[in-house]
Amino acid sequence: MRRRFPQFYAHVDKVFDEMPVWVVTVVKELKDYWNSKMYGRKASQLLKELVSGDSGQLTGFNNDLFKQVIEECDESVHHCQALLRKMQEEGTSNQTNKNPDHYGALVHHLSLVRNKRCLMAYVYNRAEVVQNLGWTFKAKLPDAIKMKLSSEEQKYFTNHYATLQSYMKDLDLDLAVDMLPPKDPYIKVRVLEEIGYVSLGDQVGNLTMHAILFLKRTVAEDYILQGKMEELTN
Amino acid sequence: MESGSGIDDYETLISTTDADLLKRSWRNEKAAPEILQFQASLVQRSREQIQLMEETVEELVENGEDPLTVSLYQMDIDRTLFLLRSYLRTRVQKIEKFMFHIEKTAHLWTRLSRQEQKFAKRSMEDMKKHLEDSVLCKMPDRYKSHLKQSLISAEDDMVPEPKLDAFVICRTIKFLGGLPVDDSGEENPLDMYAGDIYALRYKSIKPLIESGQLDLV
């Protein structure tokens, strides 16, 4: 922006420079106040955290921010009820007379509803990831992942996993195996021995020890039979 | 319809194996944004066939049959099993995603198998409890529903629904003329010939998929 409108920004800088110090301080304070107080700001931060991560990956449950949003909700309902009470005392009906208090209450109601939506979206979207953990990790979650879940989410994982297991039991079929189509023409292999440059069908590759590669099944099969590679299955 | 096409239909019908049908149902299920009718008898037949083939393989091994033949049989079993599992898995994932929507929409609910309905009910209890423990118990009185934003809402406005106007890729099985593919009001019918591939909105071709005239890919 600065580079595109140099003259404009030069002017802004000049105005700021000429402003008394107290004005600058007040502007800054107002800005901080706005940022921290604006309804729904925290909830949207919570969701930004959710979408900034890779899909299917969890970040730690943000207890702090979550609690702050809940507090904001309490505040909203408090204000909202106070205004409604005031209107009742004054005898103004919210149907006929659209007075300022009515709109005040409405703003608090809307900000509360918005916060609720955000909190629900946060929890629900995380729960969807939690549902899928069962396919990869079975009943026992690794500690690294467990740490990222809230205690409710851990409970939910256990419950939902049990539900899934009982469905499979009803079916009498384990759905958690065969996650990839069998006999894929390409397989993932780990090289167990130093093999060096060899022809891999249509190209030449350097097979160093411990390398993990995707190879044509037909090519890899020979090496696997010789014990020079192993197939990696998840 | 011409008299010839009836015979064609019959011939394709008898030459279509359950494996083909399963593959088709699996593909449709994978590509459709919403849950489709559970293919109860097809699943039943496929499972019976798998069992039969497993028995055959055991017999072949006992008789010392050529390992190649045995492995071919085994490969076939593996494939069918994969299709079956993946089919059921895809449905499970859809149920997990849209359980509240499926439960309150009668024509979707009847598309589930008995076991799936049981699974959906339990999943819903789990999810409801989780949402209540995490968020709703901390909400003020009139805002505690997991389906509505507040008591004022007339409808359930917090239920995730599948996006029915998403684009899907589909292939025609036989000629379909004058397809209304656009709901913008503009007259824009589309003629589709057998084997044509189109990207269309799921919503506009939904009935054709349900009646088996179109396949998703």
C-alpha cells in the first residue's frame, strides 16, 4: 500500500508528526480498546486458529481464548437482560416503540448468537477431526495427540470410537482395514540396503539405504523378494 | 421407447455382475454430496459371494491347486472386500458428518440400513453430549439448543447440511434429452448422449442418479 500511494502516506505521516502527543496516545488507546472489546473479535480469532492449520490436523485446544469468549457471552446476556428489564420498567413494548434500548438489546443478542455459532463451529469442526482419529490410531491415541485435545474431546473420542466399534460388530465386518485399494500398481517401500543407481523401469534412480520411495509394484517386488526393500503399509 | 431398447436393457441387465453394481454404487456414493439409498440386497449378495469364494480358495489350497490360480481368486476377493468396506466406510463418514440433518429428514433417514440407523443414533448422542459438555452448558438459558441458535429461531438453523448444488462429474448410461440443468430460469436444456461426461450441479441431476440413468464418476 505504502509503495503504491507514496504521496498519500507521506501526507498521513506529516499529519501524525504534527499532532500533539496526547492525541496520538488517545488514538492508540482507542484502537487497543476497540481491538480487545469489539464483540466477536475473540471468537473469530478462535476460528482463524482452526482454519490456519492444515485440514485434518489439530492444534492444541485453546482453553484460554475459549473461556474468554464464554465470558463475553455472559457479559452479553447480562447487558441484554438489563436492557430488557429497563424497557419493562419503563413500560415500552419492544413491538410498537422501537426505542434505543430495543436495538441495544438486539445488538447484545446478536453478538451472543454469533459467539455461540463460533464456539460451536470450533468444537464441531474439531470433533470431526477427532472422529477420524479412530481410523488411524485405533483405541489408543498417542500422547502427542492426546495433549492437544480438551478433556471433553478425549471423552468424545472414546465414546465415538466405541459407537463405531459396535456398528462394525453389528455388521460383523472390520471396516478399519483395507483403507487403500489393494494391489495398487504403485507401492511405498523403504530401501533396506545400499543398492545404488539402477534402472527402475522407465527411469534411473539412486537407491540409498533408508530411502522411502514410491515404486511400481512390479519393479519393487523383485527387491522385496531379495530382502533389499520392505513395503510400507499404514 | 423403441422395442429394441427393451432387449438391450435386458441384455445389459443380465451381463451386469454384482461386482459391477457394487463398483457403481461405491462410485456414486463416493461422489454424491448426500447419502444415497443403502443397497441392502446388493451388499447381502456380495457378502455371500465373498464367503463362497473364500471357501473355494480354501478348497483349492487343500487340493494343492496351482498357486497362481489361488492368488487370482484371492485377488478377486481382496478387491470385492475393498469395494464393500470402502462403500460402507464412505457411508459411515457421511453419517458422521450430517447425522443431525439425516435424522430430521425422513426420506434420508429411510435410506440408512438398520445398523446404520443404530450407529447414527448413538453417534448423535455422543456428539450432542460432547457439544453440551464443551459449549452449551456454559451458554445462557435460552441459547442451550444444539440445533437452534437461540429459542427465537423458528427453524433448526445450526444443522450442517450437504451442499447439494456442488458440481459433480457424471456419465450418461443412455441418451437423455432436454435436461433442465440450470435453475436460473433460463431455458437451457441439455441433450446428453450415452457415454457423455459432464460436470453438472448435483441438485439438477439428483433424480436421474436415484433412478440409475446417470452415473457419478
